[in-house]
Amino acid sequence: MALKATIFKAELQIADMDRSYYADHGLTLARHPSETDERMMVRLLAFALHADEALGFGKGLCVDDEPDLWRKDLTGAIELWIDVGLPDERWLRKACGRARQVVVLAYGGRAADVWWGQNRDRLGRLANLTVLAVPAEASQALAALASRTMRLQCAIQDGHVLFTGEGGSVSIEPATLQAAKQPVR
């Protein structure tokens, strides 16, 4: 018998001073049985960093041809493709061909460092790819905020992110490993 996803509800208040974006979002996150709280919360971080009314979660780990999050325009063209973790370089090339902008939020401490070292040169050729690294201690602290029902506040200013919830607060400063070379439309 297949295990079912665990449903998490999040009320997320975002104050992004960098983009002048201020909104409340009621989100439903389905955590795949093989997904950790850390990965799920990094997906929530990715949502906060790129929040938009049109941004939505993909179908998750069980679907190969969808990102973790994406934003499509009214014609169905993919404007923004977001993956979390350490995706395969071939997968990212394909994503860069399908979307105007691709963002990766890499996490995992030493594993993320090794992944970046192995893929830096090949990924550097992808003009519409941005790679951000989430420090291991920050992603682990985010995981500690996870609960089936969450009320979280997220403040973003000068690239610094502060998540606050019932379990405390987490300060995150994602490092830009690679910025997209072409202007985003």
C-alpha cells in the first residue's frame, strides 16, 4: 500500500522590503512520504523569496517534469521555475530551456558544497539560472518551525530573511552562488 502525503497548512505573512511586496498567503503544502521537514520548509522559504499571486507549488517529488514551485503567464508559458535541493545538471538544462528564469535553492551543508563544486562550470553556461545556497544551520532551524498548522511571518530586507513562528525565529542569509546573466522579463 502506498503511503499518502502529509498535509501541512501555513498562514504566511510576507513583508518583502526588497521587492515592495506585502501580502498574506494561506498555503497548503503536501509533504511526500520521502520528503523531510527541512526540504518542505526550504520550499516554503522559496515561496517567500519569490512570492506572487501566480506562484504555485508543483506536484512534488512524485512528478518528474515539474518544479517544486512555478509561475506561469496567462498563455501557460513558464516565467519562473524553482527547484530546491541538489537537482541534476541535465534536469536544470531542460528547465532553463522551458522557463524564462530558473532558480535553485541548494541546501544540505557539505553535500550542497560538493554538488556545486561538481556542477559549477556546466551550470555557469545557463544564462537564465540563479543558484542560491541556504546555510545548513538555517535550513535545519527552519525545519524546527514545521508543524501541521503554522502561522509564520517572513520579513525580507537587503537579502536577509527573518522567519518567525510559534517555535521561535530563524535568520537566513542565502548566498548567491550564481546570478542569472540575462535580464529577467
